[in-house]
Amino acid sequence: MGAFLLDHLALVAIFLASGALLVWPELSRFAGGPQGVGTLEATRLMNQPGALVLDVREDAEFAAGHLPRSRHIPLGQLSSRVGELAKHKEKPVLVVCRSGSRSGSACRRLKGAGFTQVYNLKGGVLAWEQASLPVER
């Protein structure tokens, strides 16, 4: 068996790497990563009292269309402007971006700042629009 592993080291490395990539999302969720929600759960969260929809896209992206009643703070400014969101620390905060990547980073920053109910919209605004849900311009 050891000879097989040495003879096929590249295949073994690919196998291990693909396995790690499959397990990573679950591990990050258990390690305090952002909780991802779909569009149905997002609409439920948005309707809770005191809920906040935080859009972390750039200005031009936000102007092209955003979720109803969303607050805009670009990801690059979030660390310096997190104090503006202090009243939402104990309330649901739905974070959105174009596809869900930047919002995941923003969720981690908010959790680190003490926010307790932070959710990442899976698929971002693209998924929202694909579900034919309303967009404000």
C-alpha cells in the first residue's frame, strides 16, 4: 500500500485536496462562520421587527438595484462604519452582495464585532433576482 501511495502521489494529493474542499463549508459553519440562508428564509428574516438588510456591494452595483429597505455600506468601509449599525447587534442582520462571497467576509467581521444574528444570503442579489423577488432602483 505504501508503494502505491508513493507511486501515485499526485493522485493522492488531489484526492485529499478535493475531500478537504468538500468538508470545508461544514467545518467553517461549526467554527462560527456565517449562516447562509436562501431567498425564502431571507424574506422571513427581513420581516422580523428591527431586522436589517445590509448591502456590502460597491456604489454602482447598489445603484443598479438592491433588496427593498437595504442599507448600503461597501465592504471596504464596513470596519470603519460598523458603529453605525450598533442598534442592530441583537437583531437579525441579513448581509448581501452580488453572489455571496463579499457578504460572507462582512458576516465574519460583524460577528467579530459582537453581532449575534448575522445571516449571509446564499447566491446574493443574483439569486434574489433569479427568484423574481422585488428589487429597488
